[in-house]
Amino acid sequence: MFVVDSVKLKPGHSEDELKFAAARKAGIGAGKISEIKILRKSIDARDRENVRLVYSLALSAVGANRRFPEYRESADRVAALVKNKLNKPLRVAVIGAGPAGLMAALTLQAGGINPVLIERGGDAEAREKAVNALKSQGVLNTECNVQYGMGGAGLFSDGKLNSGISREFFPAVFGELVSLGAPKDILYESHPHVGTDKLKDVVTNASARLRSGGTEIKTFSRLDDIEVSDGKIVGIALSTGERLAVDAVILAIGHSAFDTFRMLAAKGVLMEPKPFSVGVRIEHLQSFINEGRYGKFAAMLPPAEYKFSAKSASGRGVYTFCMCPGGEVIVSSSDPGTIVTNGMSYRARSGSNANAAILVSVTPSDFNGSLFGGFEFRSRIERAAFAAGGGRYGAPVQYLGDFIGMPVKNKLPPTVSPVGGECDLTTVLPRFVADGLKDAVAAFDLNLKGFMAPGSPLIGAETRSSCPVRILRGESGESSIGGIFPAGEGAGWAGGITSSAVDGVKAALKLMRKFGE
Ligand SMILES: Cc1cc2nc3c(=O)[nH]c(=O)nc-3n(C[C@H](O)[C@H](O)[C@H](O)COP(=O)(O)OP(=O)(O)OC[C@H]3O[C@@H](n4cnc5c(N)ncnc54)[C@H](O)[C@@H]3O)c2cc1C
């Protein structure tokens, strides 16, 4: 097979049209093509009047022109990345069952190691119950919630898999997800998306595969302490009272567990403060976004996305983040007396509203560069949001018009549940964040006319887009304490589902390399 790129077609095209366009690009007759494999599909909507689907294709054809590159299959499962299986017993614990921890555990298993997987929250079903109790009764379970439990922070998400990192590991990671029940189109869509409903199946299937391969999964078990000897980890203590002897640990704890970061720092795991961002969620009607991005082509295309960035008057970076077409805003708190927002959607993305975070960059100098100043900074905002929402886990809302001083008409009802009272977001956010948001919405309106609709709800507070610290790791992938392999978003080296999953795979491969020597 050989590869042809930039095959462009109008939305709504047929399979035959794709074949003819591919043949034209390859300079051969369509009848000569015996197989077409879509390698990548994207939407070019730079010109709203002339939206095009753009394909990269692998073709099997008689008499193919040799000027086209040959198609090479990539590793399509994480097992294919494991060069040598480890043939000696090794006691490994993976802490955290988010994308990084799950992929690390699957990779270790493929490499002949059965780790014990330790997760402070419950399984997908227990989490669903806990999240529903928050939605309907305003009761937060601080150990089992949108951040904590099997699947990690990604379970109640949009399941967007786009990432800016190198694509090298994508075929193996996405192939693994497909083998666990994710939709096949994630293998070629340029903006792959799974949806929270499908993610639950993926996580349940991943747990079953790990268990049937011999991996023990301990849910509702929090890592509370580590035992170190001669600069290496030798044991872990869990909230259940259990103590386990270990040779190595993959630490994939996400960015919410401040208690665990504090414990690790006290034990000598070196980390440094890093920049992150805070802001709010904004909602619009999805039909408005579709029309604005795709014009007359909107009905022929999936719900539209957007991504904007700007500089505030004071020079801060402000950008939209984690846009969820046809989704809903979800209260994602894990600490008592706090409100944290995020967005999620189902596979169909059929909700009436679109939401996205608008975030302003924060640097360590905003909290005097202290190691845990970032955690405290975000926690102050989360507590203020809780108070502004009425103190019952209802997310506080302010209409954009009220925020920027424009008359508010046609208020769009927010999708978040529970919803708190209307508030003044300047009492929740630091001044520079509120000012940055005001500057940015005006700039974003230039990209999409009507973005600055006064009736758009702003919902606070969005504080957990990335980790406020980075755990230092050396060439071997270990932390300052030997045998600890930090991975994923909590380690501060990844952001989002895909890069965290890839980082989990890499941590497992590094661990195997170290102990295989
Ligand atoms: C509502 C929501 C929507 C999102 N939508 C998207 C999206 O569409 N696309 C995207 O790319 N990203 C999205 N994200 C972000 C994404 O989920 C994270 O980037 C990703 O999950 C990070 O993976 P991780 O494995 O590093 O950490 P996490 O997923 O945070 O997993 C860490 C796990 O460690 C466990 N843990 C923590 N401390 C301990 C301890 N002491 N002992 C035992 N277990 C512990 C936690 O319970 C958790 O399950 C979303 C996040 C949220 C909250």
C-alpha cells in the first residue's frame, strides 16, 4: 500500500467520490484501487464558504505510481512496544488508575510483570453513584468522585484525545483503547473523541483485562506513606492499613491529590512549582458554534469545536481549553467545601450547549514561587467559588454581560448540576484573572462573531487544567527516590488523556528497561 495525502472533498461526499478523488490524486484509474484505508481525516473550515474534508489515505492499487511513500503499519497495541519481556519476579505497584496508571499497568502486564494497581476511589459504577449524589443532593464523596476512581479524571469527560505531543505512540495507545471498546474512528480522526458513555466501557474492560491477566486491583485504597531505604523505595502503606513490599512504583496520581503530594515531598521526593492556568467555563448554544464555524455545511458535519487564544492587556496568555461540543458542565470537586468545574459529553455530543474553559496563565511568581503555593492559590479560588455558589456544591454562575458591563438579554440556561446562585465572579477570581478574561472574550469575538453574547453563562471555577508542581525525574525515568517512576498529569509532564496515557506507557517501558538490565 502507498500513502496519498491532502485528498479534499466536500462534506457529505459518498464512498465512490472518495475513491475517485484518491485515484485522481494518485494519478491512476479508480478501478485499479482494491483497498482504501483512512489514515487521517480532518475538517478544513478556514473558509466557512468552502469547508472541506481532508484525507490522508493508504491505497492498495495495481500499477501504483512509485513517487508515493510506502505505507508502513505501526505498533497497534501497547504489547507491540515491549521489546523484551522481563523474566524475573518484580513487585511493582501502580498508584492511580487514570489514563497514565491504566496504560502503565497494561504495558507492564504485556511485559511479563503483574503489578498491583492501587486506586483511592471506587470502580466506574461506584463513581457514577457518587457523582449522581453530588448532582442531585449536593453531597460530595471526597474519595470517590469526578477526579478519583477507576479511569481517573478522564472518566466523566468529553474523552477528547487530541494532544500536541509527538504522535509516535498514538497508534499503540489508540489501538489499545479500540481493543477495549473505544470507537474505531479514533484511529484516524484528527480530533478523536470517545465520550463519557464509551469511556465507562473502556475502563470497565481495561479493569477486567488486567484482572484476568493476574493483576490485582485494590480500589478504595489510598497510598498514604512510602518506606525508603538507601535512597530507594522498598514499601508502601495504604489507607486500608495494608503494607506492601515493593521493588518499584509507578506514581500516576493525577493533579488533585494535594495530600499525597505533601506526603511525597515530606519523604524527600523532589518537585518544583510550575505554571498552570485558572478561569471559568463558558457556554453557548451549539447551533451558534456550528453555524459560526461551518456556515451552510453545518448540518453535514459533526458538532463544531473552537480553540482561541489571546494576550491580556497585561501580557498574560488567555486561551480556551477543553471545549466540549454538545456537552455539559460538571462539578469536579474532590476537596470538601470547594467548587471545581470541567466539561464532559457523551459520544453523540447531542446536547444543546457547547462549553469550554477560558483560562488565564498563572506563574510561580504569582504565589512567591513556593513549592505548594500553586495548590493553595487554586484552593483559595475553589473555596471562594463554593461560597459564591451558596455553599451547597452548586456551581456559581455569572452572565457574561453582567461580568463585562453589558445589558443581559436572552439568558442561556447553564447545563451544570447542581447549579448555585448568580454571583459576582470578581469575588471568586484574583483581579488579574478577571481582567484577563474580560480582555480575552473581546478578542475571541473577533474570531467568532457573537462569542461575547451577554446571555452566555460563565461558571466557576476552572482551576484544575494542569498540575501546579512537577515531580523531577532523571534519565532513567525515576524520581529523586530510586524505584519511583512518576507518570502522567500529576507528575507534571503530561496534560490531558492522551499525553498522560502515553506517559504511562513510557514510564512502564523505562521501568522494564531499568530492571531488565
Ligand atoms: C470532567 C473532566 C473532563 C475532562 N475532559 C478531558 C478531555 O476531554 N480530554 C482530555 O484530554 N482531558 C480531559 N480531562 C483531563 C484528563 O482527564 C486528565 O488530563 C487525565 O485524566 C490525567 O491522567 P492521569 O492518569 O495522569 O491522572 P488522573 O486521571 O487524575 O488519575 C489519577 C488517579 O490517581 C488516583 N490517586 C490520587 N492519589 C492517590 C493515592 N494517594 N492513592 C491511590 N490513588 C490515588 C486518583 O483517584 C485518580 O484516579 C478532563 C478532566 C475532567 C475532570
